[in-house]
Amino acid sequence: MRCAAVFEPADPPRDGRLAFWDPHGARPPAPHHGEPGEITVAVPRDGSITRVTVPALRMPPGAALPILLRARHTTAHPATAFWAAAALAALDLVARGRIRPLTSTDGHGVWHAGPLDAADLEHLAALAAALPPEARATPLPGTLDLPDPAGLVRAFLDAVADEMPRAPGRPPLGPPPAATRTEEGALRISLRAELIDPATGDLRLVVQVHRGAEIADAATLWAGDVHGFGPRARLEVTLAVRRAARAWPPLERLLRRPLPDTLSLTDEETSALLGDAARRLGAEGVQVHWPRELARNLTSMAVLGDRETLPGAHDSGLFDDDRLLSFDWRLTLGGEPLTGAEMDLLAGAHRPVVRLRDQWVLLDPELAHRARERTQKPITAIDALGAALAGTIEVDGTRVEVAARGRLAALRERIAEPAADPVRQPAELTAPLRDYQLRGLGWLARMTSLGLGGCLADQMGLGKTITLIALHLHRRAAAYGPTLVVCPTSLLGNWQREIERFAPGTPVRRFHGGHRELTDEGFVLTTYATMRLDAARLAAHRWGLLVADEAQHVKNPASGTARALRTIPAAARVALTGTPVENNLSELWAVLDWTTPGLLGTRTAFAARWAEPIEAGDTATPERLSRLIRPFLLRRLKSDPGIAPELPPKTETDRPVSLTREQAGLYEAAVRQTMTRIRAGTGMARRGLVMKLITALKQICNHPAHYLKETGSLLAGRSGKLDLLDELLDTIRTEDGTVLIFTQYVAMARLIEGHLTHRGLPATLLHGGTPVPRREEIVRRFQDGDIPVLLLSLRAAGTGLNLTRADHVIHYDRWWNPAVEDQATDRAHRIGQTRAVQVHRLIAEGTIEDRIAGMLRRKRDLAETVLGSGEAALSELSDDELADLVALREDPR
């Protein structure tokens, strides 16, 4: 007879019961330790679910464990097999010491399973997802609803965790207890053997530490015939003790004749067991359990900041003259700080167990050292601020909690508060700031007045430029000095027009081309290329504010442009960007390390502490990093409530197209020929071939003439994309619409330009090689309605331009980064747009474009957290994975 099993939780958890029942209604066999009875279950009957009372056998989890473990080796009912798997998980947690004392809802002192690490949580979630209906068939009172799977599994784990420490003599987990007593205050240990698998006789050891006066519950390792472990028990236990003794030699004394039940510890042995010995034993699978009556809640934290706050001192003074801040240790017992006298007591203690506040506490050697050396080397103010915001600091490879005091605490509270210091709009500003822009101005004013800098990362089109102009006007009253704006060449004209429009009368000069003049007031505008060439002259000038617009241009800190920018001193630095993270978190580090040097540590340290855990899927690290950078990065999206309610809607549509026969032939030939070379390649040569293949396939998807480098030939009828583009443009122009066409390839843009001209629909091309005066003329004519179709290269024209005349945006080919693509779309969908914007993305069906488009749809939110490294990441795929990615599918579904 195959019985199902259900678990009935209780409070305290140890009173929970496994109930075995036969789905056919028969009475289960009753072993001597079972409790016959009945349970009510919900079962399917005649096409519906009904409540049925059936015979059952209830057993405590500890008594049920042998049955469950044996069921793993038989053809058990799925419900019983499930609880057998849950039992293994529970025993693993207990064996690893993953249990903790708590108070239950009804006030009982209980043991709960925990704390659980990420792997434990993932395993338990998988268990809950696999829970069959018969394993939780007991319906909730008055309903036919079954218990929550996750809660039921956790209740079972808690029941096992609560019962096992209380019953070491209950089969199969150990022998009956033996009572011994030693002198008050001494520490002794006993060794307990736990059976892992009754079928194989595998066992593990647990070292249990006791107060000498309270050792009555000690389990005796050698009592009787080591009950429950089989005929070779004594030999197996002896071998296990010998293996453990290699990790911690004092255990060897448990093998002396006559065989002792317990072992007294010296102070040195106790100290070792508090530290390295416990780790060595853990590596051998031996757990160390400390008694509840020995409080282990003595902890330490780092206290950073001024010991005394001087009268009239302000938090902004923290960053004057490379000031250092004090670093002291604070010890707490149960969360309450120790007094100076108590710290002195611990500092002078020479034993690992001391009496403190009417209780015995274990004094870790490291804590004793911190009590003696409670004052550490001072640290820089920026390091202290970063630690205070993150809440932890690393000391000798260990991360410890941080408490701030004095001006550091005041500064942390001030900048951690989301609401910015209120400021008025400067009277000289000729346009009213929206509420969110005024809040952004207040935030920038607060951060720059403290000398901290910041990154305004509002989504494109929300008015970062006017907010920065307002900041200059706000700071001008304090005589900070002129503002230097470094931006892409394409934005010089836009910056000058915006300053002249919103701050008339404010001096503005271009430091560019043949006329490079500086000023002691107003704005100076320059490009990244000019800044790199003339960094020494710019660095010698006094700047009140240094602004890096489109700061993603310096996301590579090793580039010459980024290094040159870092040489220019200023009273404050502000980065403007719509994409603080394009590809990976090192770009975020590059931007914030420029605005506020030292905040995130070195690039290597940032990668080890933050980037690598986040990119590996750690779920807790992103929140800690967010806590650290939140005061220094302001990010608002158009979709945020109240940000841009007047902005018209944006509709995004993927437009799948089929390859022509010519395209399909070229595509398959390129895959076949290049994959043969890729399979034979290694290292950098292989990576280069992968990138060459990807580029070739994207060009073929665009048009055969693009791949074959043809010019001047007729293009119609050879590309599904170009045919669809013609159809879209005919419809858009019929409706008197205006359109932007983005492509990442200038060569393809020239082909489209020639094709449209041949059709009688002239299009204007703007790319990276377009001179600045010509670029500004094109933008003006487009906005005036003289240019109906504007072709743009994605990288050169995807940022900074205001093209709100357009109500259609066509992405002819995809840039495999949604953040960059969104920036391009935002040339039209931004403040000032009055019409709904239609976005069309052309995608070749069945190709690599199709597969990547699906990946982008699933991972669009990664632009706000962590992105992969775009196309370059594909070079790391295996041959089979790459072949599957690039294969041409007849049925793209």
C-alpha cells in the first residue's frame, strides 16, 4: 500500500505532525510510535473537489524521519517522496547549524530553521514549487483552499529544527542523554553523532559546547552500542572522531580509555573554537553548537566622525583641506553600547568567557583586540561618508557595521534625505521651471555647495540643460566663478542657444576651433576633443562649476578624454547623462568617481565589492549600492508620476520583415563559411571572427548592397526592410507626417539617401562627419518644416538634438542596447513635443536580429541596473550556442 503524507503545522513547531493516509481510504499500518486517527482531506470526486475524512497515522517529524528516508529508496507515493526530500533539506540545515532560537507566536521558546543563505532560499523555493496536491491535501478551515506551499514547507523545516536539538536520543539521530556536572563556570564539550542515511550508515559529528554546571543534557557519544547506527557503529564513530581530530587536535582526547563522555576545555582551546578551529571543523563537515545560556550577542561596529563637534562647525567643512576623521571601535551587548569601564574589563580579560551585566558572554579574540585597540587610524572624509551611507566598512578583509557621529552623521542625514533643500527659481531665468526641475535645482545646489558633485541622470528630454543653467545663475550670487561646459561637438550650438534664450545677458563663449577665449564669468563651452587637446590651459583657469554633458562619453576612465577631464579642477563637478549605465557598472563608477572622487573606492575595489556580485545575480548587493549612490545620482523618467504629464503618448511597434531570396542566400553562405573558421579558431582570432560574422549578418539584413559594398545600383526589391521603409514613408507622407530614420551604419544611410532621392522623396543625412554649422542648419530647417525626412547615424545624432518636429521614428537597424536606442527616440519624444510619437523598429524575421530583439524585450530594465556588454558578449558563446543564435529559421516562431 502506498500512503500519501501531509504535514500539519503547530505552535510550537515541534508539535507539528506528519499524517500518513491512503488515497483509497484504507487504514495505514500503525508502528508503535504512530498515533492512529482521522484527517479531513480535499480530494477530486466525480469531477469536483470535495472534503473527505479518511483514516490516518500521525507521527512527530523526528519519528517520521526514518520512514521518509527509507521512502527515498522505494517506489513511494509522490506526496511521501516530496516530504522525504523536504526532510533531507531540514536535516542539512540542522547539520550545518542553520538553526536559531526565537519566540513563537504563542510565546514558546523554539528553534527555527535559519538564517538561510541565497542557495538555501533557491532550493526551498524549488521545493515549494514541486509540492504535489496530495502533500498538502488538508484544506484550510471552512474552505476547500489548500495551504500555501512555501509556508507549509517552511513550517516543516521549523518543526524538524525545533525537535532535533531537544531529542538527541531519539532514533535515528543519536543516543540517549547522559547527565554529568562539573564546576560552575567551566566549559565542556560533548560529541554527538547524527545519522545521515540509514541505508548507508553515513553519519556526521556535532560538537556541543556546555556550561559545566548545565551539562545535564549532554549527549553521550559512547553510550550503549551507539543506538541506531548499526553493527559497525563504534568503528564508524571512531573513524569520524579521528578525522575531526585532524582539524582540531583536542578531540583526540575523546578516544582515550576509558572512553570519556565529555571533555573539559582550556581557555586557549575555547578561544580556538571561537575562531579558526570552528572553521576547520566546518570544512570537515563537523558543526559546532554553542548553548543559548552563553550569550553570543557581543558585537562591534566602527564609529566614524568627529569625537567632538566644535561650536559653529558645519558639515560642509568636512571636505576642507583633506580633513581626516576619527575611527573608533564600539562594542555592544544585545544592541546596547558598552561603557568605558566595561570596555576596559574586556580589554583586560585573559579568558574567552567573561561575566558581563550578570551574564556569561563569549569573548571572541578579535573583539578582545578591538576593546584594547579601540582607536584606529583616521580615514579620509570621503571614505567615511561612503561607509556611513553604505552602512559597512571593510577592515582586514572583514566587513563590519558603521555608525556615524558628529558632522558626518549630520551630513549623512542631510544628503540621504530624498527631499532637496528648497531654493527659489533665479530671477534671471526667463522660463518657469517645472516642479521636478525645481527639485532637481535644489538637489544640485545642495550637493555642489558641499563640494560633493553629482550626476543628473534624468531621461532625455526632461530639461537637464535648463536646470543646469538655473544652477549657474543660483551659484553666481555666491561668486563661485565661471562655469565650463564640456559636451559633444553636436551640442555646442544647442547649449549657446539655450543659454541665450533662458539666461539673456549671461556671457557665453565657445572654446573651440580657432577662437579659444576664456572668461572669468558666465559660461565657457568646449567639446571633448578640444578639452583633451587643451586640457593644460583649461586646468590653469579657475572654475566655479565643471559640467560634463552626455557624460557617457567618458565612461572609459582609461581613455585620453577621461584622463584629461580629471585634470581640470573646479569648486564642484556635475555630470549630465540620460544613460548612467549603458553596458556595465564600471561606467557608473567612472562617472561618479569623476563627480565625487573616492566615493566608490578604486575601480578594482568597486568591481570586487559591487559589480561582480551584482552581475553574478546577488539580490542584496544592488540595494546596498543604491543606498550608497542614491544621494549622488538623481534619476527621473518620463513615465514617473507628475514628471511630464503634458508629454504626448509614445507607441512602439516591432515591424517584422522577411528576407528576400538574395538576402537569405547571402545570410546562409556567411553563416556556413564563417562558422567553419570560428570552430577552428581560438582566443582573440576567434573573437574577431565572431564580431565579423555578426556585422556581416546585420548588413545582409539591412540590404545586400550594404554587405556587398555596392554604390549607385538600384536597390528596390532586394531587401525586405527597404521595401517596408518605402511603404511606411508613403503612408507617413500621405498623412503629412515628419520622420527620423536612424541607422548605426553611415554607409547604409547613404544608400537609403540615394534610394529615396531616386524615388523623388529627398532625404537629408546628418552623421558624425557633418560640420557643426551644417549640423545646426539641418536641425533648424527640420524644425521649421523644410525637411520631411531626416536620416541620422545613431551614435552621432542619437543624443542632444531637439527634433520635436518629428512624429515618427524609424530604427532601420537595431543598436543592441535599449538605453542607446531610447536616447535616439527621445530626439522626438521630449518636452516640447505636441503630437503622439510612433516608433517603428524594423526586424528581419528568423535571423539573429529576431533573436536579439526577443532578448531586448525581456531585458529592457537592465539599462537601469546592469547590462551585458552588448555584441562583444556574443564572442564568448560556445560554438553550438553561437550556431543556434545565427541560424536562419524558416519559421521564426
